[in-house]
Amino acid sequence: MLVVQGGINDIVQGRSAAVAGANVRAMVRRGKELGLRVALADVLPWNNGWPDAAGPIRELNALIADIARDESVLLLPFHDTLEDPDRPGRMGDEWTHADGDHPSVEGYRRLGEVVARSLA
């Protein structure tokens, strides 16, 4: 299985959500062309980019959901899994590494559980 999770570096580098979405769609299509089962993960909240990146991430995640539907691939809801319900647009402190950019061990465990449930 190919799990595609992309787009945050495009956002960080100032590319539009449309460009990032086109890149993600190309990866999904290439995986399918190779005969791989493909799943698509949406973009995580980015604590260090909040609040400026929250809008572009929401926009890109909407495009990712459209791509998953259009391409008939599984969508993994990574963003909502790690988003802090009390601080929308940011990962919960227990789910992010001290750098504020990446999940912690517990965060990755939660993401792994989402994948396992989705594939069951």
C-alpha cells in the first residue's frame, strides 16, 4: 500500500493549495498506475505555522478530500486526529513533538491506529 501525505512543504514554501493539490493528485495517480493500493492522508495541523497556515491547510485538506473521492482512494483523517479541540488549527501538546512541527510518539501512535482501523 502507498500512503500519500503531502502538501505541507508546499504551503511552507508559499505555493498555493491548488498547486499542492495538483502535486498530491499526481502522486495518487502514479501510485494507481503502478497497480498499488493507495490511501491519502490529509495535512496535519501545524503549530508553528498557526494562525497564518491554518487557512491554506484547510483549503488544501478540502482539495485532498476531493482528490480521494475523485480517485476512489481511502482518505485518512490525520488532521482531525491530532487537532486539539481546544485550540483549532494546532496539534494537541501530547500529540506533538517539542518542535511543534511533527507528531510525538503518542501522536504517531494515534495516526497508526487510524490507519489500522481504516484498513480493517
